[in-house]
Amino acid sequence: MHKLKAEKLREFVKMVMKRMGCDDEKAIAIADVLVEADMRGIHSHGVARLRRYVNHMKEGIIDPRAEPKVVFDTPITSLIDGNNGPGQYVSIFSMKRAIEKAKASGVGLVSVRNSNHFGIAGYYTEMAVKEGLVGITMTNSAPLAVHTFSKEAVLGTNPVSIGFPRKNAHPFLLDMALSAVPRGKLEVHARLEKEIPLGWAVDETGKGTKDPKKVLENLREKRGGGLLPLGGEGETFGGHKGYGLMVLVELFTAGLSLGSFSFETYSDKGRISHFFAVMDPRIFGIERNFVNHMEKLLKRLVESKKRMGAERIYLHGEKEYEMKEKAMKDGVELDDPTFDDLRKLSEEMELEFP
Amino acid sequence: MHKLKAEKLREFVKMVMKRMGCDDEKAIAIADVLVEADMRGIHSHGVARLRRYVNHMKEGIIDPRAEPKVVFDTPITSLIDGNNGPGQYVSIFSMKRAIEKAKASGVGLVSVRNSNHFGIAGYYTEMAVKEGLVGITMTNSAPLAVHTFSKEAVLGTNPVSIGFPRKNAHPFLLDMALSAVPRGKLEVHARLEKEIPLGWAVDETGKGTKDPKKVLENLREKRGGGLLPLGGEGETFGGHKGYGLMVLVELFTAGLSLGSFSFETYSDKGRISHFFAVMDPRIFGIERNFVNHMEKLLKRLVESKKRMGAERIYLHGEKEYEMKEKAMKDGVELDDPTFDDLRKLSEEMELEFP
């Protein structure tokens, strides 16, 4: 385990991305979103991704110089073509636009095609929440999830984030993949030589499996199988519900933008699609009361009777915000493989290591 | 098992509701939504509810004569007070309004407080979809669901329905409770003296249980325990994700409308809250293409390789639309207890039985 100051880590990511051809603004966008993920403890979406971004830029999957283009525009909507630019830059550009529209018209909806991996969805949702607005972020992804009764990964894990501003408290910030667990969880289990519980993934025949290595290998080689939707295998525990939510994310992202669905991504370019929605709660005429009113529910939830053995009931986002506070004080934690890979990258690129 | 013509069943429900004080329009709204549920095979939300509605009207929980009132209004939003009227009538009124706004402005958002049980969410979503629009319906409910690490039912099962129109095919219509299973499933198991699988519900100590009778009794007596969120117990299979989605439904329904959260419902009145959202996909400038583009994904999903033993891969809504076609041809199926209860109701009210 290693600890690094957030600023230094951010500066390093920025330098790497600039070396790959990004200008300052794009490099800063990427650095900020990646380091934010590590600070929140979402290491699967943090600087561990940097090597992959470097490779994607070398392979032409990400164009480090591309500027997003507004294809269609109304007072409440935009359709944006990311032109295969860095996902973080495209997404900050798009969410800013959704926020502007929501401020002017009450609602802003932005659908985006031809972007790339954008990191944590919650980053963009939080941009809206910081302005006192309700924010929604969705993205499709590489095809990793096997829908109910199928044995093929056609859908992405399709993360969704929704946030509501609060008064004198961290926002309510839900940020989740629509698979039961993200791929990163299987990678961790594989590294530790541990079995995974039945209900996370299926093998190439569509049967539940405890072997994370097999699932990851099958996904890499496109042999079939993959992650199960939220609700698990079949319909007994509601797997068809998670499947339905995944389809919706495809329709809002790639559907509305005429972009590529998850099963069509990463052919030549990344071609990832996103959707950003922002709403000003004042359009219901209730601004002040709304925030106070919400607290009644949130307080009732965290103060409810705990089941035996439970120490605390959480609201969504709380764990991550507390991790971030710790990281700001004590430094950002990185595990050995990530740390070593960053150091190697600094040597390869002849950049100073933080 | 009994079979009745939809028209006759509808007419009977209408007569019962009129006898309770509803005018024609309200009685027809209730009859249409209830019978539609039975036609789609969602019997837990069909005419089996009629007795409960009668009781709720007698007890003053539902006011059969109340008219909803528009409290706040903009070109894209309405805040509506249901004045404790019948949920179906309030909801048709509200969804019509959302549709009008979406047709005029691209988007219509309507938040509703002080309503009652509205039947199947999909009914209202379909109203939008029939006009070529994207529809969303949400409602909170009686407190039945136990959130992650708690042992108290604070949240409702909080159904969500989202629909997209299709060309020459039934719409894509997701309609689901955000608990792993609805309460109705436990009632069926209890009636058949069958155990439920672990992952559906917890007992009064917050521990997983296989005993459906105990859970139902605990819920009735407010002793603790209840239904688990989509994703099940704890965080291993994503139970905190289902929990998060339930909170969002509370915030969009009771939050935005300053209504009652699920844990506050059914004190004196029902005080159920809803949310209706409609979007015209043309606001992304892509009307014609959008519908064709969607088909690419939906076709890929249903034609994907099936896991061993699976006969068919479904899209959301397909099963229900096929049931409905059958019911329109052969009549609406009702089980014995429901049939007998309706007959008893007809005797009590001296109404002709269909």
C-alpha cells in the first residue's frame, strides 16, 4: 500500500495525458476524474486505468485531440458527438451544457455518442448537485453483462448515478453499475485466488459459476458468459429487473443519440454513449421546503433499527465522501500493482514520478 | 379457475365503484386499470383489490368524490394534490397532463401527493407510449421494504415503469417493484404452504427467512422485517442498489410533491405519492431513426444465444401483452378466492354479477 498526495497524483496523470497529445484542459479533466475515484475508494475507476488510456490513445481508440461537436440543440436538449475524444472531457463538456439548460429552462437533457470510458458516473452527477440541482448520469460500456436466459454478453454494466443536493450534508449520491457486481470485483477475487459467490456471473454455457478467472478469460476471448444483472440469474430474485434497467440505459445513451449499443463498442473506436439529465427542483415551486422535506426521509432511514450485527445504516455516497475526507488528509491510497505500474509509466515516458 | 369477459368484469367494477360514490369517469378509470392488470396476468393488482378499495372508501382512506387540484404549474411541470381521491383517476388525470406538456414543450413532469393505490404503473406509462412518447411512472406505497442493514420496513416497494414506443411491435414496457419480489408473491406461497427462498424477505430481527406467513404477519402487526430490496440481503448481491433506487422513487414522488413518504402513508388517509414523466424523443432531432435504431438492440437481445434449458429470451412487456391477447380472446382468468369474493360483493351490494 502506498500513499500519495492528491495534487501530485493529479499532476502526474496530467503530464502523462499531455505527453499523449491532450491539451491542458483535456489532461486536467482526465486527471481530476481519475484521482477523484481513488480518493473515494473506487480504485477500479481510478489511476489504475491510466495505462489503458495510454494504450487506447496509441491504438487510436481515444483521440486525445478531438473536440466534441453539438449535433442538435434545443433550449432543453443537446445531442453531442464526442468525436472519439477522451470520455472525461466529453462528459464535463456535456454535463456543463445540461446544467446551463436546467438553469435557464428547468430541465437539461444531453445525449452523447462516440465518446470513451468516462470514469465514475458520480463525478458528473455531482457537478449538477453542487449547483443545487438534481443530476442523472448514465453510460453504456463494453459488453460484459449476460441478460436473463441468454448466455451472451450483449449489454454493458451500464452504470447509473443520480444525485440530490442536501442542506449541511453530503449530497445523496447513488452511483452504481447495473450488474450485480462490477468486473473489478471479479478481478480482485481472481488476484486473491478466491471463489466468487453464485449469483455474480455465468460461464460460457450460461450456468452460474464460482470461478472468476474463467469468467474474465471468457469475456476477453468473447467465448460467452459474463456478469449477471442486478437481481442475479433467472427471474427468481429479479434478474429480469436488472436486465430491464440495463436496456433502459442503452436506450437513453446509445438509443437517443443514435450511437453504438454496448455490443457494438470497441470495434475500431471506443464509441461509448452517455446520457446526462439535470432538473432544477424549483420547477415544482418548492425549493426551500424540498430540501428540508427530504431530510425527514433520510433521517428516518439512517436512524431506523439496525439488524443484528450491523453497526451503521448508510445513505448512498456517505462511504465515498468519508473516504475522500480521509484521502485529503492522509493522501490517496494506491495498491502495489497500481503504484508499480504508474512508476513504470513514468520511466517509459521519462516523466518525474510523484 | 373462472373466465369472464373483460367488458362484463369492467362493467361490474364500475357499478361497485359507482355504488360507493364515484361518478362515471372515476368508476371507469378504476375499472379499466384493474381489469387491465388481470388481462396482463398481474392478478395481485387486478380486481382482487376491489374489496380493499370498497373498504378504503368506507373507512375514508379513499374519497370517491374528490377531484385532484393543480397546486403549481409551468410549461413543463405540474404539482398535483390528489385530495385523497381514487389513485387511478388521479393518475390518469396527471399522466394526461404530462403528455400534453411533452407534446407542447418536449418534456412533461408531474409530481403528485395525497393520492391512493393506483394499480399497475405500466397502465399510465403506456398512455404516453401510445402517443409515440417515452413514459415514466413511479409511485411509493405502504412501508413494506427493509433497507440494507436495517430491520424495519420504512420504504415502499416503490414500483417503477418505463416505456419506449416501437414500430410494428408491442412497446418496450418495464413495470416492476423495486423489492426483489412483490408482497403478492409471499401471499401466494403462504396460501400454498410453501417456503420462500432466502433473499426475498427478512424476519423481525432482520435475518433472512423462508417463512412467508411470518413476514406477512409481521408486516401487518408492524413488528419489524419485510421484503428485501432488489439485490437481496446486505451488499453482496447489490441489495444497497435496490435500496438506493427505492430512495430515489421516494424523492421523485413524495419528495418533489412535498407529500408523505412511504413510512408516513396509511395513517388517516392513503397519502400515496406518484411521479409521471414524459419525453418526446423528437427533442433530440432523431424521431424516425430512433425507432429503427432501437430495434437493432432489441433484435440482438432476443436473438442472442440462449442458456441451456431456456426456451425464449423476453423483452419487457412481451409476456404481459401476450397474456392480454389471450384474455381478449378467451376471457379474463380469475382464481377461486377472487371470483368468490366478487360474487359475495355483488350479493352484499345487490348488484348483478357478471
